[in-house]
Amino acid sequence: MTDIYAEFGVNNAVLSSTDIAEHEQNMLALDVSARDGDDAITLGTLEEEPEAELEEQPSEEEQPEEQPEEAPEEPSEEGDLQPLPEVPDDLKESSEALSRYADGFTALRDQAIKNGLTEEMAARIEAEYEADGISEESYKALEAAGYSRQFVDSYIQGQESLADQFVAKVVNYAGGQEKFDRVVSHMKSTDPESVEALVEAMERHDLKAIRTIINLGVQSHTKKFGKAPARNIAKAAPSVPASRKAPAVQGYASRQEMVADMSKSEYRLDPAFRAKVEARVAASSF
């Protein structure tokens, strides 16, 4: 029997006799793990797996609100007109080219009269050109004076091309078509005579008068729409000694008076006279 029990791991210390009571006592004396005869089961505390660290997400209440992108400020449609600077060289060259062409026209006219064209016919041809165009009768009169139809048409096209270039450069000088139209539209609504003066100045190729009249329109436009000055006038103004006062300049009483002075030959030829006119324009209230 001992061999049979030994086969299951029971030794003599457990079963030393056939006495059941003694066997029970021996079993109780053994370590529990040995008494069970099975693999020892070791109980321990299970290690808790560390929870993955989650980034704290702000709650919906804590999340910052997205700020809408501010749209860039668009320039004021009524407040971006600036006084014109000095006349650029390309505009001066365009004006000079027209003047040379006008001088050439005068020479051709005088030569046509020498060749038999009457003064009355010459004046009539000019009036026709300004109105609906040269008539067949006038073409024949010019041919009789030595100028063919082809020459006359070519000459007119050249003059018109130079005139178109001059007008385009004036518009560009004024800041572009849109700004030029705004100034002219304002002048039409406030003082139509100023527009007529501008047209006459452009026909004379008088750059000084063109600049002055447009600047007057810009100044009037600025007063109407209340544009803030772009510079500190107090800092820019020249200082005057306390013991002396700058002589007061009397402005023009009307635009007609101003245009009359601008139409004088002294305005184009005499810098001192032109300076006085511009000073009076600056002091005018209109």
C-alpha cells in the first residue's frame, strides 16, 4: 500500500500505519501546500495597468471661440483724392508735341492762303472740321491750294492721335479715369463753369491751368466730404516773425475772374504773374 500512495507523492511521514487517526494527525502537521498535493497557487495583488494619459481636452465651454477674420479696410470712395503734384515730363512732352503740330498747322494755313485759299474759306474749313467734318467743296478748295485729300486726312489723323495721347496723359496725371471722372462730375454739380475752364485749358495745352483747375476741384471735393488732412498743417506752415505779418492775399471774387487771368499770355510767360494768380486761387473761397 505504501508503494501505491508513494506513486501519488505520499511519503511515510504522512502514512506510517493503518491507523486512521494517526494518519489524520500527520496530515494536519504538514504544510498546507504539501497537504493539497497540487501545484501551489500563490495569491497576490494584481497590478493595475496604468491608464493611458489622456491629454486634457477643454470642455466646450472652455474652448476659445474662433474670431472671425477682419476684412481689410477699403479706401473711402470719397476720400482718396489728392492734390496733383508737379506736372510730369511725359505730359510736358505731349503738350510740346501738340504745340509743334499747331505751329505746323498755322504754317500750312498761311501757305494755303498764299496759294489762293481765301481767309473766309480757311475759316469755314476749320469750322467744318470742328463740327461734322470737312465737306467735299472744302476738299476741292484745299486741292486747288496744293493739298490733296490724302494729305489732309493724314494730317488730321496725326493731330487727333496726338490730342488723344495728351488727354490720356492728363487723365493719368489726375490719378486715372475713375478719379478724373469723380472730380469732373463734382465740378459739374457744383460749378459747371469750372469744367468749361478745364476744357479750354486742355485745348490750349495749358498745363499750369489744368493743374490749378483740377486741384480746385479736388479741394472743393475734400471740403464737401470732410476728408481729414494727411499731414500736420501746423508743422508744415512756415513760421512768421512776430514783428512782421505776412501780406494778406485777396482771393478771386468769381471763377470768371480767375479764368480771365489764366487766359492771359502773362500767365504762361511771366512766372511772377503766374505765382500771383496761384496765390489768389489758394486764397479764394469757392
